Amino acid sequence: MAVLDLRFLGDDVLYAVAAPVTGFDPALAQLANDMLDTMYAAPGRGLAAPQVGVSQRIFVTDVTWKEAKPTPLVFVNPQITAQSDETKVGPEGCLSIPDRSFDVSRPVWIDMKWQGLNGTENSARFDGMQAICACHELDHLNGVLITQSGLET
Ligand SMILES: [Zn+2]
């Protein structure tokens, strides 16, 4: 178990477009495990690599662990391939922006494709909290924070 140091609002790494992951090796698996440890310790439901100072396209989520059984997911090189026209505004926080809340508009559902830690291609349709969380974390990989995409409440 390794809890990594979080990066906070104002840190350059949070505003950079992260680079695609190309090495599907033990170091990537270690990074994913450390990111999950860091997310649970924070405590949060999602964490993107730039938030621990790594400008690579990987994020982790677990949208159920606070209320029920954990469902950890690791997304490498994620992309949205389709999304609902309908959007919904809801409150979001961010581990890099402690103690602040922003109303952010998100699609109601998204189709996402991504790679697993061994490079395997995955795809799924997400809605609810999983869709919101995946959109939030994907924004991090593109250097976008909820201070830019949302309105503080
Ligand atoms: Zn965030």
C-alpha cells in the first residue's frame, strides 16, 4: 500500500494534457494500485494520474465503496465514443480542490472505451454517478478542472 501526495489547484501538472500510456508493464499496475490506495485514503470516488503528479492518461474510480461493496475500476487511455444529448447539472467536488463544491453539467450517459492494465480493450455505457465520475476524471486528463467547467456553489 502506498498513498501518493496529491497535487492541488494551481499546480501546473493539473492544467496539462496528459500523454497516452504506452507501456503496459508492472510499473503501470503499481501506479494504478497506488492511485486506488490514495483515492480510498483521501477519501474519494475517483482519482486521475495528474492529481498525483503523473501526466499520463490513466484514472481510477470506485463510486460505490462509501455506501456498499467496492467496485474499483482502472481506465487507461479512456475515450468517450458517444454521449447523450441530454445533460444534467449536479454538484461535484475534487480531491485537488478541497472543501469546495461546483455545479457541473454532464451528459446523462456516456459510452466509453478504454484499455485495461494489460492493454485489453474494454467498452461500456455508464450512467448516474459512474458517468459523472468518469467525465470528471477524463477532464483531468485533458487539463480541465471543475473551476473551469463548473460554477462554484
Ligand atoms: Zn477532480
